[in-house]
Amino acid sequence: MPPARFTWYNFIALVVALAFALFPIFWIASTALKPLSEWVTTPPTWVPAHATFDNFEALFGSRLDLTLSVRDSVVGPLINSIVASVVATVLAIAIGALAALAFSRYRIGGSFLPLSILGVRMIPPILLATPLLILFGELGLRDTLLGLILVYTALTVPIAMWMLKSFIDAVPVEIEEAAMMDGLSRWAAHLRVTLPLIKGGIAATTTFVFILNWSEFLMALVLSDKNAITLPILLRMYEGGYGAQSALAVIAVIPLLIAAFVIQKYLVRGLTFGMIKQ
């Protein structure tokens, strides 16, 4: 069957879809460059007439008059978000990969245990917030990066495990058996054969888990106070300061773009891995 032709109405539909998807990004970037007088106007100012970086300067403490009620630099929350998200993502991928190998290759717990682990994500996070607040208060983990890392890891391990399990399931077990016949141990075959074969899937899972950790709001709001504030919490604190809030949103997006750019060559392969069966 010949491939379908890309018609003019397909092109129009694509342009409309792209405009719909990219407009919020355009508006945030535009507002981030607007001076105070153009934040709220009628009619709206689509493109800043007098573009300025004052909103970005305000985030780092040099123009505090634009930050309204917020007087703290963005540096601390930015570092907190990077540390908590990166460490939690690494832990979630490591634990999730080991669990995925156990469930995929050894059928540990049958089908009940993997579904039970995934069931943790089906619980509304708000139901976990109060018990965790009490528990972390008793353990001295409230308002600490370690506490956020533990919560982020616990919430994303089920997703990492299930995504990686689907990629491992797509790798024929005969490849590992051939490696073991060549002298590798079973675990060496897992680590040196199976995992390298699904590096695209690992990249896709890492990106997805990192995005979840980076944008997590509820648990960070409940468990942080002053020392462990992250960027999503700081965004809420800039409510009403539209220019500074938009500038902070632009800064918050940059690490995600960098992460996607670094692993882009693995990303598409990972997202489509195992879709075509022999």
C-alpha cells in the first residue's frame, strides 16, 4: 500500500495543533520579557514593546521591587530542585531496573506483586501527604532535601519499574542464555547484555521520571518550609508578579530542555522499542 499523501488540510491541521501547543510557551516567554507596565493591559500586549530582562534580574535579588512579596533569590530553590530531582531519578531508575528484571525474568510475585506496586500510584497523593508529614516530623526529615528525595523516589519507582519491565519483556531471553553459554553469569548477562540493549528505553524512562520529579508540587508544598523549597513552590509564591513568575517558569523549563537534548538520540528509539513484534 503506497504511503498516504500529505494534503493541504493535513498541513493546516498540523499548523493549528502546533499553534495550540506552543502558544502557552510563547506567552510565558513574552511575559517574561515585559516591563511592569505591560504585564496586564487591555488589549493584551502580545509582543513586549520594550523588552527587558528586569524580571530575570528580580529573581536573583537585584530588582526586588518586581518580586512583590517574595524577597528570596531563586538560586536556593533551583539548587534544591536540581539535587532532589536528579538524585531521586537516579535512585528510581536503579531500583526500578532491578525490580523490572526480577518481575520480567524471574516472575517474582506472579502478576499480583507488580500490580500491587503500581497500585501505590493509584492512591491520591493528598491521602499520603498528612501521614508523611507526621512521620517525617518524627524522623526529623521534614523540610530537608533527604525527605524530598525519599518521597520522590517512592512515588516514581512504580512507574520506572513498569516502563522498564515493558522494555525488558521485548528483549528475547535467548540472548541472555547465549551470553551465559559464553561464560557470563546470569546477573552479568542482565547487566552487560539486557540493560545495554534497552538503553533507549532507559533514556525515555529517565526523562519521564525526571519530569515528574522536577514538576512535583503537592509533596514539596507539604513537606518543605524554608530550607527545602523547590521551584514549583517558588512559582506559587510569585503569584501576582506575572513577569517574574513567567521568568521563573522559563528558567524552570531550561533543565528539561537540556535533558531532552542530551538524550534525544535515544528518546524516539526508546519510546518505540518493542512496538513491532516479529
